[in-house]
Amino acid sequence: DAGVTQSPTHLIKTRGQQVTLRCSPISGHKSVSWYQQVLGQGPQFIFQYYEKEERGRGNFPDRFSARQFPNYSSELNVNALLLGDSALYLCASSFGTSPTDTQYFGPGTRLTVL
Amino acid sequence: AQKVTQAQTEISVVEKEDVTLDCVYETRDTTYYLFWYKQPPSGELVFLIRRNSFDEQNEISGRYSWNFQKSTSSFNFTITASQVVDSAVYFCALIFLNAGNNRKLIWGLGTSLAVNP
């Protein structure tokens, strides 16, 4: 079975631009979570979606938004990019939102903001 | 406050040595879940183990073993006879339910393990 896939793999943007990152969960998984991982740190929770509804939001500004589609894939949008947004963005899928539902991570999208 | 502390930032060992990665957590919840993930240089986080707060049995999986002790709020991870392929950053994480009854996953800062031949 295919794992979690993310696109693009790498992305270079300039300050002020907007970016859209995409994630396809494991088949059968209905929940997608997004994390930001700055170099040398652990992942920071951004959003969780389940059945197209937002189920959790981390401490990120409104420039960050996301949505989940009927096929459970998801997009993360970041507007008005700042240098500090440069990071590895990880998508994780799980069957549901229960703590016993293990999250499986994709390879990430590395975003560089110049 | 909910918190995960991995005091060891970097560890370097020689192949075949045993190595233990420490994880100490803080939580007010009586029900919680602890995880270990491995992040190799490729960047993808790989799930290793999940343990709930009611199950203090230690677990062994091949060369990997985990020691969960609620009395000391620790969930340590030992690799026996380490190999070069074990070189990665290892993260300990805690799940709890927030005020909205949605789960939140809190991560430690990770321990970078280098296994040298």
C-alpha cells in the first residue's frame, strides 16, 4: 500500500508570496494533520482535519490555513510568506482522531523562503 | 503543563554499543499516550512505538526496547548492538486531549544519534 505522499518535495519562494502544499493520506485514513518542523527542533502542530472538518489548530497565525477534500487529501496554504516560515512541512494521516490511531508521516515538503 | 523533555541533544556511539535515549514527560492527564518516532536523514518520521498510560509493561522489538515508568514519568528507549543504520534523530512525543476534546501531539526536541562504524 502507498504511504502518505506530499508534493512538492522542495519549494523556494520569496517573502510575501503564497504557497500551497499538498498531502494524500494512506488509503482508508480519514484524518490528516499538518506539522511544521524548523531545523533542529521537533515538529510543531499546525492543523488536524477529520472528515473535512477542522478538529484542531496549533498556535500559528491566520496566514496559515488548510482544508480537506472529499477524498481526504489535504492542502496547507500559507500567505504572505516570511523568512521564518522556512521549514520542513510534514503531513500525517491516521484512521481517525483517537489517540490510539497512530499517525503515519509523509516525507515532507521543504520550504525555503528567500 | 504538558511537556516532553529529551535532555540528550546528541549522542555518538560506536557500532555494536548499546545506547539509551531518555524521555521525560509532564502531563496532568491520567490518560495519555507516549510515542517514539525515528527521523532518518531523508526526513520522513517513522513510527516506532505507542504506549498508553495504563500499560507499564516494557516492550522489546528486535534490538529495540522501551522502559515506561510512570513513577518517574519516563519512557526511555534502548537500542541494543547499535548499527550505522540506526543513525537518525529520535523523537519522543505525548498525546493528550485539549479543552476542545481534540487530541494534541506534543514533541520533544529530539536526540540525534550517530552510530559510527
